[in-house]
Amino acid sequence: MSTIYRRSSVASTDRRLTAAELSFWAVLGLCAVFLCLGGLFIAAPTTGALIFGIPAPGNIADAYLRAIGFRDAALALYLAGLVCFSSHRAVCIVLGASVLIPVCDVALVVTSGTAAWWQIALHAVSAICLSAVTAWVSLSAS
């Protein structure tokens, strides 16, 4: 019985983000960036590859580049849904887990040996931004 009470009391203190909070808009800003990147990879995979840091192989392999676009678009959409309809905790869990995406992207472009410093930096900045917004949303919950 006390377990049920503890769970419900924790859940009641984990409120939703509101449009009055700057962190709400920061998350939506990240969503906009990832949605635009996703759209770029879907519509123009070769251009997306130039930004990503691995040359576009062309032909049928462009489908893999479009998969990156769908991944980024999905990230944007589920983060937008969470920030609008879920709790601080849920947003932080997904933002925090999503840091893995740019961290793996850095590893991928570094090991491929085809990326310029600025392309590696873009992925690193993405990881830093996701981490910073995660921390901000987490701190704004308390």
C-alpha cells in the first residue's frame, strides 16, 4: 500500500512543462533544428551527407542517408510531443538518451576519416546542446 502511495506522490510532483518556461521553448527549438536536418536528409541526401561528414555514395545508398533524415525527424516529433503533453521527467529521459545519437555520429565520422573538423564539431555541439537542455529541463522541474 505504501508503494502505491509513494508512486502517486512522485508522479504528482513531476509536472508538465508549460509555454511560460524558457526550457519548453528550448526543447521546441531543438525539435525545429532536428526536423529541418531530417527534412534536408530526406529531400537532398547528398547535401545532408556533406554536412554530416561522410561522402554520399549515391544511387541506392541514398536510402541510408534518408534513414538518417527519418531518424532526426522522428526525434524532433517525439520530443515535441513529450514537451507538449508529458512531464519534465519524461522529457529529460528522452533528451538524455538522445545524446547517444550525436555521440555515435562523432565516433562514426571520426573513424571514417572523411570528416573535416567543423563536421565533427557540429555533432559534438549537438551532443552538448542536448545535454545542456536535458540539465536545464531537469533543474527547472525542481
